[in-house]
Amino acid sequence: MDVKASKPVNGEESDYGMQDYSGRCYDAETCSLRDRGDSWTVDNTCERATCVLASNGTLLEKRTRCSEPLPLFSEDCYIVRVEGKPYPDCCPQLYCNGKLVSYAPA
């Protein structure tokens, strides 16, 4: 059994340690086993997790989160944050002049 972990990269993707159980990942948040290639939304976050095979042969949980919308470039622009929806529907959205400008899940 091997555990690997690293910090988020560029704020969009990160690898979190998962234990490898005979070719399956153990997800400690849900106390369940995940098959390699499985993807799921992570409760209470706006992220998608995927069980992936690392270059060293261990299984890792790769998390993908939303990119932040472009900076506000006008007084008529605002960001809408969506609560309670799964990834990517929870990603922040940029509106300018009342119209959706950017919806950019990672």
C-alpha cells in the first residue's frame, strides 16, 4: 500500500494522496473504493476528483477545480458564485452588462 500527496498546482489541478487497494483507490472522504479512471464530485467543494495512475505506478486522486473568471474590467461587470451545485455548475461566472461573458471550468 502506498500513499502519495502533493500541493495544488496552479490552483486548478492537484494530486491528493489515496491509498492503492489492489488497483483501486480508497476515497477517505466517502469511505469507498474507486476504480482507476472513475470521476466524482467532491462534497462541499467545487471540484471533480478522478482516480489516476501516477508515473510511479501508484494511484492518486487528481482534483480539478474552477478557474477564476477574468479580472473585472468594467464597472458593469460582476462575478456570480453558485452554491450547492456539483462541479462544473458551481464555477464562478463573469457577467458584463447583464450578459454571461466567461464560464470557465478548468
